[in-house]
Amino acid sequence: MEPVTTLEDRVVVRNYLGAGDERALADDVLDGLTRPFKELPPKHFYDAAGADLFDRICEQPEYYPTRTERAILVERSAEIAALTGASELVELGSGTAVKTRILLQAMADAGTLERYVPIDVTEGMVRDVAEQLVEEHPGLAVHGIVGDFERHLQHVPEPDGPRIVAFLGGTLGNFTPGSRRRFLRQLAKLLRPQDFLLLGTDLVKDPAIIEAAYDDAAGVTAAFNRNVLKVVNAELDADFDPEAFEHVAFYDHEREWLEMRLRASRKMSVHIGALGLDIDFAPREELRTEISAKFTPERLRDDLAAAGLELAELLTDTDRMFALSLSRPR
Ligand code: SAH
Ligand code: AVI
């Protein structure tokens, strides 16, 4: 008789975030808001409301990265599945895994798909994706990780066949250059000689196109930007007035990155109850909330090389807006 595998047998979700200090927000607020140039790391955008706002950003006509990366995946996933022969896909910052499904389907069509390992800080998304995918793919095992990909990569299970580690959407661009290379080195440790890194990176282009993508007419990116203040209010008992901050998005030519900031519209003092801390803002003082680096193929190759990785394929759209790269250990 065939062994019976239930849906429950095929799903495991482990949460490595500590109770109460999800995403180590308190440390980042204390560190980032007491500096002369205020800054918060972008991972704190993504509570449930922030994750919904990000999904809405992806639907905005100005925000080209998602639809361009999706188009590349639609066109090239069969080739990626064949080239890698991968039976498992480990994905960092998996979110709702909408684009990932294109690749998972190609791996299923190639007859190799066995396991998917999504990693994200937002618990609800990891659980929903895990449940949906085992329903969609009979025989697929999902090992979900709720955690911080900068702190919890050691919990990625041992490989169970040829592996693709995917980091899509351009999220690598949200790291500063030094930490980006350090992070790529950590990622490289998840790869054996037969494995591949599949990396989505946004490309350098006309700054007007980039700036519009981060300042959509419907104001969704502005709401996403202000959401980080709502997260601090809710989780650290703070009294930010998000509407008193203006959304700022500009392209820095020299550094080749898009920068998002929140600009105080007036002088104000914000109380962070959980830290017993008061933070003063001068009129027009800015708080940096995100950088989003844009790459040239050369810089991408250099960053990969610095992590001991070699570019095997660079897949782009005809307008060279966005790139998906496949690389492997040298
Ligand atoms: N990969 C998806 C989502 C990109 S949005 C896409 O391409 O559309 C970035 C995702 O990374 C969000 O789901 C966010 O919750 C997650 N994320 C951001 N910083 C993270 C971190 N440090 N650790 C784990 N997940 C993180
Ligand atoms: C997740 N990350 C790649 C997005 C980006 O484009 O840098 C986040 C984002 N910020 C504003 N819009 C989208």
C-alpha cells in the first residue's frame, strides 16, 4: 500500500523571533534615532499593514521592478529549472511568494521540485504561503522559517538535493554596500558547488523613472514609508504623528541608490515610552528609512566575486530595467 502523506506532514513552520522583541526594533530605534543623522533599517516596514502596502506598491504603474522581474521569470524559469536541476528552493524575504510560484511551477514541470524553504520576518506571510503551496503542489514539502535573514540563516535545513537560493525583488539593494558584501558571503555559505544563487537586482537607469517608482501618484509608497512610524508607535509605545512627516524619495547619482526619508514638517519632540526616551526633530530634519541600490552588471559581478561567487547567467528584460542573475561558488 502507498504510504499516506497528509498536508500537515508536508508543512513545518519554525519561528526564531523572540517574543516581544520581534525584529529587534527597540535596539534599532535606540541606535538609529539617537544619532546626529537619524536612520531606521527598512526591515521594520513589514508588519501586516506594511506588507499589504508593499503588495499595493507592486501594483502601482510607476513601480516597474515587480512586473519586470515577473516577466523575466515567466520567460526564463523553464531554463533556470533545467540549468540548475534544483529540487529545492530556499527563498529569503519571500513575502507572498507570488513571483516565486512561477519558478516553483517550472521546477514541478521539470519533475525536480521537492522542497521550498521560505524565510521572512512576517509570520503570517510565511504561514499562509506554506499552507497555500502544499495545496498547490502535491508532494511538495515546505519548511518555513519566520526569522531575520541577517540573524537566522543557520536555521536553514541541510540541503536535500540540488538547491537554488533565491533573493528576489531587489531586496539586496536595501543593504548598504559594506553589509551587502558581508551578507552575500553569508549567503554563499548556503551553497555547495552544485547549487545556485538566484538574485534579483534593479539596474541603474534614468533617475526620473526610479524616483517616480518610489513616489507613486496614488501615495502608496508615502504611506508605506510613514508606516514605519506606526510600527514604532504600536510596538514601542511611541507618539509619532506620521502625518507630520513628509515622504521624500531621491536618487543619489554618486552612490547609485534611491534613498527614502521622512522629513519633519515642524519642530517636534517624540516620546518612545518603552525606552523612556525623548527624540527631538528640528523643522525639516530628515530620518533615512531606506536605501535601494541600483546596479550595473559590472558592480553586480564585483559584489558577487567579493563573496566568492561567479556569475553564470545574467537575465534581463529588453529595456534592461531589472536583472535576474544566476551565480555559483567559484
Ligand atoms: N520577495 C518578495 C518580497 C520583497 S519585499 C518580492 O520580490 O516581491 C521584502 C520582503 O523581505 C518582505 O516580505 C519583508 O518582510 C522581508 N524582509 C525584509 N527584511 C527582512 C529581514 N531582515 N529578514 C527576513 N525578512 C525580511
Ligand atoms: C523590498 N525592496 C526591494 C523594495 C525596494 O524597491 O527597494 C522596497 C520598497 N521601498 C519602496 N518601494 C518599495
